[in-house]
Amino acid sequence: MKIGFDAKRAFNNAAGLGNFSRNSISALAKHYPDDRYFLFHPGIKKPLFVAPKSSVEIKPKNIWWRSLKNVWRSLHIARLVGEAKLDVYHGLSHELPIRIGNTGVKTIVTIHDLIYIRYPEYYKKFDRKIYDRKCRYACEKANTIHAVSEQTKRDLMTFLSVPEEKIQVIYQSINPVFFKRSEISVKQQLRKKYQLPKKFILSVGTVEPRKNLLGLLEAMVLTKTYMPLVVVGKLTDYHHKVQKFIEADLNRLQVYFLPRIQDEELAVLYQMAEVMVYPSRFEGFGLPVAEAQASGCPVITSNISSMPEAGGDAAMYINPEKHEEIGKALKTLLTDQVFRKTLIAKGKVNAQRFTPEIFANQFKILYNNLLNDR
């Protein structure tokens, strides 16, 4: 089978959609090496992804297209897909090339969330219009829509009136590094590299309002939980508001920001942390919940949107808007060792639902069904 991917995020994006794209391509290439994979991307000087051996990278060739990469991605890929005579083309992040329907190639688009519709205040007006146009076009033209959660499926049906039968839910896969145990020496090296304390709470995700880092900090202050906090994620303007809150607490809050680390280091951090807290207000899936569980780290997360889908029966759930509730959950996990061990054991079992092998098998079935539905 010849499968094409919109691989821009795999090569260009450090987290989020980039992780999903890298994990997806790698899982399929590993478990189905006899298939051929065509990775369409505009190119980057320092790519974040090494293409699998069974794949071919397709990038702009002449100066014209290299200078208009976004136009190349929107307007020219369809022609290249047709010339390559692919069986399936998969848009991994909310969009498909214009005129892809004219190629006769079966198409899938992955929709991660519709947060731009649910929470428009988090986006600039121009960006919302672009997202909406691309997303609606992709959902209309795709033969099948892949939703990363039941939550996203419901949103597609509610906000975009997508027929239920057109949507297939397949959960994301976890990078295999999160299932591996690290040596004590590796942990010691990482602790020294970032000057981290012996014990710490971990929070993972872009430092933006939706991730609710301020809610976590307020919870820690309310319950006087002054264990150091390590925050892994890209910084935004919201960081300034967070920093003011930290400074106003008379230096009792100790917060370490690590905006740029690789999955290999994040896996070790999960194993070192006392608990990972993910009090997000909304997620399409909430991959850090499953990553932490795979790594043997107990999880506190929100009881809304897709977080319970990711955490299963193996997380401690809280209302993200009730800060004292977050604080009490922290106190419980930091003091009740029996409960903590139970949650860790359950987490490791739950994480097995998101292995690359299961993910690849589900997508292989989906691709086969698409081709058989002529």
C-alpha cells in the first residue's frame, strides 16, 4: 500500500500536533514496513524528525515553491499525490490539500479538537477564520474523518454537522520511550543538568490560559502545598501573568520552567516526579495523562472533556475550576502511599491501550476498509 501523509508538523512542530504526526508515522512504518510512506512537507533547516527507511520525503524542488511553502502545501500537493498514484492520503492535522478530490485517491483527515470554536477567546479572529475554513473543507472532502477522542467526535457532529458514520475514533499512541524505565544514573544526570530538587510536582503543556497553570498554583497556595513545581511546555504571554503570581507569594512557590526538552528527557521527568497534574479546561485528547501513566507517574487531571477517556480508571479527577479541590487531591497523592501505588499500577495497565502497535493496527484496518469501499 502507498500511503501519503501531510508531514509538516512531524518535521516542524516540537510538541502537540508534531508529536502526534511523528508517533503516527513511526508506528505505521515499524509495524507495517512493507507499505511505502510518502511524507509531504515544506522542508526545514533543522528537522525534528528522521524519516523511516520505508518512506520518501517530498518537498518543494524549485525556488518558486520553496519561497511559497504554504501555497505549495495547499495548492501543489494534490498534483504530486496524483502523480505518485497513492492509495491513501492522510492529513494529520485538520487539513487537506485543495483539489485533492480530483486525484481519485482515498483521503482521511485527523481532527484533534475544535477548541477554536468552543473557546474563540483563545485565538485571534484572523486565525479562527483560517482554521475554520481549512477544517470545514477537509471534513467535507475527506472520505473518512479520524477523531482522536469521543469528545472530538461529538464536537464534529455538534458544531460542523458531520454525519456520525463518517467519523472513526482512534486514540493517539504513546511514544515508546515513555514505556521504558530509566537508570538511576540517567535521573541523576538530568537532575544535575536542570538543577532540579529531589522531589517535585510536574505539569506538562503549553503555558497558556487553557492549560490552567494559574489554577494549579492557586491550589498549591490555598492548601499550603509548597513542594517545588516543574513546568514543561512552550511559554506564551500568559507566562508573565503566572510569573507575577509566583512573585506575589513571597518566594514560597518554587517553579522551574523547562520550555524545550525532548521526549527522552520528559520520560525521565515523569519517572522522577511525585505526581503529574494536568488541570486543563479542555483537550481533544490529553496525551500527557497517558504518557505519565506509561512512565509510572500518578496523575491528577480534569474530570471534563476528553481527560477521562485518556486517564480511564487510573487517574484522580478534579474540577479544574475548583482550586481547593485540586489542592486536596495533591495532598492525598503526596501523603497516601497505598493509594499512590494503586494509582501507579492502574496507570501502567491503562497506558497499554495506547501502544504504537494497537494504534498502527487500527489505522491499517481503517486504510484497508477505505480501499475496499470503492
